[in-house]
Amino acid sequence: MITVIKPDLSIRSFLIVLFVSSLLFSGISTFAAGLSWLIIFVSGIFVWTLSKKRSVMGGAAVENRGNIYVKYWFFSCLAYFLFFVIPTFYWGGSWPERHPQMRLLLGSLGLWLFLLYGEIRIKELQLFIIAIGSSLFLTFFLVIFKGAYAGPTNPIPWIAGISMISCSLLVAAYQFEFVSKYLKNFLLLSGLIGVFAVFFSGVRGSWGGLFVFSFGWYFLQKNHIKNTDNKNQKNHIIFYFFIIFCILLGFFVLPQNYNPFARIQSAVLEFNKAFYSEGVIGGGSVGLRIGLYKFGYSKIHEYFSVFGVGYIGQKAILNEFMVNYESGSLLGYIGHYHNEFLNAIMEFGFFGVLGYISLPVGLLLVGYLAWVNDKKTLSIGLFMLVTQNFMVGLTNVNSAHNYYPIMFFLSIAILLTSEVFSGPYFGPQK
């Protein structure tokens, strides 16, 4: 028997206001995003602790089968944590580098416990949706008026996190069937403006999210086509005008050095220079990455082992790269290979590979389970996020930064929570 805990009204109201505020600014503040994660974790532990102290509460709760998906995600995060902690223990550090594994593990645990023992009302859920959707509007205006470097952290993991949230809000628009059409449209518009923020940011490594978002929207709409009616044509017109407005506003207001076409042109030039240079990096970010990839993959056969070379050993190898490729000015500045897989396999060898694949494999298994249970929207959404996470990890180690793991967690939490809310207990209550 699962006991549902209803905290004191004043505590509940305070936490709701705090959580809504943190979600509202999560798109432009690392502190706010981290606070959102912390509230979820603490709330889950809080209601679980109270449930152990109170054996009987009024009314019996029904365990929603959507919790199965959250539970499996937790075990996926646990595997991700262990596969990186074991080699870290073997090499004696560096423990601060394990923050992404810790955040995902504790966040998924808190969410699972809260959905098992806590209670969320529909109006509260709507507030949460509006808050995190509004954060993407704030992100868009910050990007087009100030540029990507005005963000709360390094622009690469920042925009990568925004691309993940944009995809999750798109999926949520098709999952939350009990909300009004206005709220659904708001979710779609929030996802769209988040994608435009990604595009106008000039962070090219996250531009794959444009394709993930577009194809995902196509399959989501196709999956729900039986529920469409003639009124949707009006909605389409609204979206078309919204898209045109965002494009025009972005190109007219955006600082020139962030112009997407200029960013594409510079990428092509750097790419050509890097490939036709002999032993010298092209000088730009594209050339540096190509040099790192060539060097890193050439060293795998030399250093690959069960536990890899460890954090300190990897730093030494990277310094060798900087010296050999005439990048002494970056000596000690580059801390990873700008590729999640390459970084994992070089630092922790076989365990690094296991850690790298544990999250996507776990999420794909959850997606498969959702698909066979006729929860195709959730399945499509998880596939979108797995794909986008893989793509942004091709050109940067986003997990090394504080912001991205939190936004990755929130993105998955949105999808899994929405599934729980479609169930018999957490669904609409009259």
C-alpha cells in the first residue's frame, strides 16, 4: 500500500511559488535551473520520509503505471553513475567531475519518490508548464538582443540544454490531453521559440535540434492525426505568423557577429583549412575540434584498457596534443576532447564506454516499453531526446558543465511526469 502525503498548506504553497519561480528563470539562470532540480529531489525525499512515519492516511492511492517508466529511468541513471564512479574510485579522483552522474541519479530518485508518495494537482501542473515554457521566451529575447555569450554559462552547454527543453515541451503538448487547447498551443509556441533561440544563438553544435524538432513534430502530428479537426487550420495560421515574426525579429535585431549565415560560412572556411593544413589546427573552433578528434581516435588503441587513463592521465595526453599541434596558447585550457564518447573511452576505457551508452540504452528501453504499451507519444519523445543528446555530444562534452545535466534531467522529467499524469490517479479530478 502506497501512502500519499499531503504536506501542510503553507509549506506546499511556498514550495510551489519557489518551484514556479525557479522554472520561470531556468532558461537564463544556472542557479534557477539548479534550484528546480533541488526542489524535486528534496520534495521526493520529504514525502517519502513522511510516508514512513505515517502508516495510515485518509484515502487509498492507486499506483500509476507511469511510475514504471520513472523507475526504469532511475535504474538507468544508477548504472550511469556506477560505471563512472568505479573507475573514478580506481584512479582516486577527480570526484568533482562526477557531478552530472550525481545530479541525474538524485534527480531521478527524487522524481520517482515524489510521484509515488506525493500529490500534484492539475492547476499546479499547469503553472509548472507555463513557467518552463515562459523561460524559453526569456531565452529567445536574451539571445537576439544580447547574443549567446550573454547567457548564464558557456553558450554551448546552455543552448544544448535549451534545445532539449524545446523538444520536451513539443512532446508535452501532445501528452497532456486534459489541458485546454490554449495551453497546448502555448506549449507548441514555447517549443518553437526555444528552437529559434537555438538557431539564432549561432551555437552550431545544437543546430541538429532543428531537424530533431521538425521530424519529431511530423511524427507526433501523424500519430495524433485522428484527433485533428478543422479548427486546427486556424492554429496552423497562427504558427506560420509566429514563425515569420521570430525569423524577422531575429535577423533584424540579432548582433551581426551571431548571424547564422555568417556562422555557417566561418564553419566551412575553418573546416577546409583544418583538412588541408598539415599538422596545424585551422585556428577556429571547427579546426580545433577536428584536430582533437584526429588525435584522440589515433590514441585509443594505445591507451584503451578496462579503466582507461583516468582524469589526470587524460589531461597529460591533451597537453601533448596542444604542444604538438602548435597550440601552446591553449595549453591547460582544453580539458576534454569536445566529444562525449571520445572523452569517456579515453578517460575510463571500457567502463567509460559502458557509462556512455547506459543512459541512451536505458531511455530507449523505456521508450520501447512505452511503445508496446501504446504510449507512442512518450516513445517518440524519448527517442527525440536521445537523438538530440547524442548530436550535441558530438561536438562538446556538455556533461562537464553544471547547466546541461540539469536541463537534460528536466527534459526527461517533463516527458515521464506527463505520462504519470495521464493515469487513473493523477489524471483530471472533478
